Amino acid sequence: MSYAEAGKMYEKIGVDTEKALEKLKNVTLSLHVWQGDDVVGFDSREALSGGIQTTGNYPYKANTPEELMKDVDFAFSRIPGKKKLNLHASYAIIPEGEKTDRDAIAPRHFEKWVKFAKERGWGLDFNPTFFSHPMVVNGLTLSSPDDKVRRFWIEHGKRCIEISEYFAEETGVPCVMNIWIPDGYKDIPADRIGPRRRFAESLDEIMSVPYDKSKVYVTLESKVFGIGVESYTVGSAEFCTSYSATRHITPLMDNGHYHPTEVVSDKISSMLLFNEKLALHVTRPVRWDSDHVVIFDDETREMAKEIVRCDALDRVFIATDFFDASINRLSAWITGGRSVAKALLYALLENSGDMKKMQDAHDFTSLMYAHENLKTMPFGDVWREYLRREGMEEDYLTDVKEYEKELSKSRK
Ligand code: RNT
Ligand code: ZN
């Protein structure tokens, strides 16, 4: 079917495909750098820790900043829409011979990334890295009972706020700085409030650094459990929601961070009622926080629909967070990024106004019909039109295979 024909079909259900495409191209997606190298980074090259894991040993991983930037270029240029690059502190580029630890990193260690982003017209987001480092002692960082450990990580957090502000100033785009700590216990603790009190105090100290709140949005990501921290997680949902609300920062929900039958799509509306902004990590949990590549599945669509139905495209910071080392990393990146864009388009092609009316009239017969009818609408034709306008094709696999051939000559 042609795009024009598809447009007519959508018109019949009261949807304007042109308006949908117009809205979609202005949505910014923050794409994570860490899919490119299995969350390794450049500053310490320690094994990934903190209850998160990449599995698989697919070859040709990026090993240097230059290689990673080249891969980012390859992948991002095949993902439609406005983009931001989401960095972790562990991607600091520290000159040979210089010994700068995470408590002392500075804007100058990110100059190359800033130049890279500016040349491409992208904003930058940032994350302090509270894992994969020898100062994570007994799995603890900001909640540690050890003063020295806590101080180290508080300093790290402070440096990261300064770097985030530098990103915003340089790119002209506000920077979202997300805090996630892995702290927790494998087995049943005796004191649950102590670590949480220390975490809150540490966060307060980090946030005491003066920063421009119109330039840096600090977000706090909760979690339910991780590998090796099955019994107790310091930064739980209740902790992070309450902390964010009382300190006027932005809560971040990662859809892998809840019990398997909970869904973030159902949480978005409540959070939007009580927060000015909301941040998301879009991922795909398979039975646990496995961080599988995002695909065009029910929950991704449902999350997108909630953002659109709540008319909150300008209030939600949408970022991707997945890492798969078992398949081609570039393809994984593109598949994940495109899936989020697809879900947003799918959501924009719903006549939510009429459907809300059906709900309010308690006409769930018509509502079920409307929901089901959407599934066989010519969505693919509108998607291909979007790609065409963005100068992209539906097939990216051919390019990925070719690029992989080239990489196989220089990388292991
Ligand atoms: C971990 C969190 C966190 C990380 C990244 C690398 O469970 O989801 O967001 O995945 O910071
Ligand atoms: Zn996350």
C-alpha cells in the first residue's frame, strides 16, 4: 500500500498521519553509548559489576574512543529522529600517563565527546558511574557505612554535576544526569533504614553543588534487585520516588526494574500527575532485568501510548538502556532505537480522543474493537514514509553486514 492510501485509511478512524509524522520528528531520543562496548568504558576497564551483566562474546567490539565514535556514527545515522548521546562517566578520555580517578574527573576529560556531539548537532546526557570500580566496597557506594568509600563517591557525583553543566553549556541543550547506584545486600539485612538514610544524605551532599536547574536535570533511577543483591536494594522504588518528590528532582523509571508482572506503562500517568518531568530507561526485561534489546513489543508500545495520551512528549525524557553482546552490536543499537521510534509512531496513530470517549461512556465493546482494529492498520507504510523523509531505508541489515566485514579486518 502507498503512504497516501494508508493515510486515507487512518483518516477514516480520525487520525491525521501528517500530524503524527510532524510530531514524531521533533521527539528527542537519548541513545546510550554503552551498547557499543558492553558497558566497559575507558577509565578503568574493570569487569562490569553492580548486578548488571552483558552476556555473549560477539566479536568486533569497540575498544577505543575512536572506534566507539565510529560505531556510534554508523548506528545513529540509521536511527530516525532527533538524538542525544547518553554518556557514562566511565567513558572519560584520560590522557596516557595521567592518573585521574573518578572523584577528580573534569570537563576536559570529555572534550572529545563534546566536540563529537556538537559537530552532529546532538545534545549530551550523562551518568555518574557507581560500578565497575575498586572503590565499590562490598557492593556499596553512596550508602556505605565506610566514610572513605562514601566520600569518594560523593565527590564523583559532584564532579558529574559539573560535567553535566559543561555539556549543557557547550551543546546548548539541557543535560539529563541520571544517578543509579548498585548498593544492596545478597542476604537478609538487619538494618534497612541505615543504608537508605546514608544514601539520602550522600545525595543531598552531591546536590549541594550549585548548578543551573534549567541546564541540568538530575534524575534518580530506582531498582528492585540485581544479581548478588537479591534481598535488599537501597535505591528502591519508594526511596527514589519519595526522594525525587521531596528534593524536586526527576524520577527515572527503567522498565526492567520492577517485579516481572508490574508494568511501567501503568505507572507513567501517576508519575506525570505529581511530577513536572519524568525520565525513562526503555529496555526489555526477559524474566529479570536482563536488558535485552528493545523490540517493537506490546509493553514498548504501551509505554509510548501513555506518553502520547497524556500529551507529555515534552515532559518525558526518553532514553534507551540495553546491552547485548551476543549479536552484532550495531544491529542491536539500530533495532532498539528504531523500536522506540516505531512505538512512538504507533502511539501517535491512535485516535485516543475517541477511545477515551468510549471509555467514559463505558462502551468497552467499541473500545476493544478499536484497540484490535489498530493492530491491522497499515502502520508499516507510514513508518516507511517516516524513514524516507529522514533519508533512511527500512533495510539496515545489509549495511550492518558490510560494516561488519570491514570491522573484521581490524578488530577481534
Ligand atoms: C542498571 C541500570 C542503569 C545501567 C546503566 C549502565 O540496572 O539500569 O541504568 O543499566 O547506567
Ligand atoms: Zn537503567
